Amino acid sequence: MSELRLTPVFEDATGGPDEPLLRPIKATATKADYDAFLISLCDYNQDTPRGTLGESIQRLADEEQCVISGGLIASKDEFLLVPGCCCGLEGWTEWKGIKPGADSPWLGHDPSPTIEALDQLVVLHSGGGTVSASSHTPPERLEVTYAELNAAVAEAERDLIAFMMGLHYHLREEYGPSGDKLARKIAGWFSIPLV
């Protein structure tokens, strides 16, 4: 039996509106990953049509708040919980410190995933609507301990921090002061510390 994994993801707009793809945010990101994140951030905040990526980065650096579709994918063995529609990466911190009796973090709708914080266990509900590659319906609920959930959240946070550090470097190198400013804004918008 595997351990619970929480994978940070964003909806990648580089494939076009007819091909939404949840792209993992990983510690070992490449320039293509950073560019896809930036293009998607611009697209989601309706800036891409107004100029080049560099111009969009300058404009976004002046914004008070930006969001991007995504969140955390929870997986263990055959169980899969995917953020639903209208879930944003900025809500990933709602997974931190879940305690008995806590409300579910916002995980989107359609398929409407939720989390139940019981006395001894956390129950993740996928909300249904997903089918595994082997063409059978995967489990729609998964019970995990608080320790397992907290360990998975900590690992997701490490991935986000490593990604953010690389993105910060990429933005500074490619776009100078406006890139540095945007990196600091992104870190704040998505509650990812710049170490």
C-alpha cells in the first residue's frame, strides 16, 4: 500500500481551451514548466491577448491579486481526488492543519470533492465522476490518519517552495526587476514562501 500523495497542480492553458490539462508543480521544474505556469497565470487573469509574455509579466506585477485554476491532487493506490471546477491553487493552504471537526477546504465542484475531518481519521471523497485507466470505477473515498495527511501536505509544500525558488530565478533572469517583483507577488498570492 502506498502513502498518500498531494500533488500541486495548475490548469495549463498552453494546450488551448479545448485541452485543459492539470500540470504538476514539481521541485524539478524546467523552463518549459515555468513558462507554462506564467502563460497560464496570464491567461487565467485575462492578460495574454494584450501583448507579449514580457509585457503581461510587467502588468501582472502591478496587480493586487491574481489566481490560477488548480489545487492539490490527492492520490493513494487507486484513489484519486482531483480539484473540481473553480478550485484555485491559492487555496492549497486550506489543507494545512486540518483537525477533527474542521470544515472541508474548498476543492471545487463538478465532481464536488470534499474532506471530512472525523475524530480519528480524515476521509477524502473524490466526488465520483472519474474512471481509472483500467476502466473500472476507482474508490470514491479514502480514509487516512491526520499524520499521513500532514506528511503529504508538508511534501506538497516542499514541492511548491522548490518550484517557487526556481520560478523566482527564472523570472529575474528573463525579465529583470519586473520579473523579480512578479515572483514576490506570486509567492504572496499563493502563500509559497521564498526561502
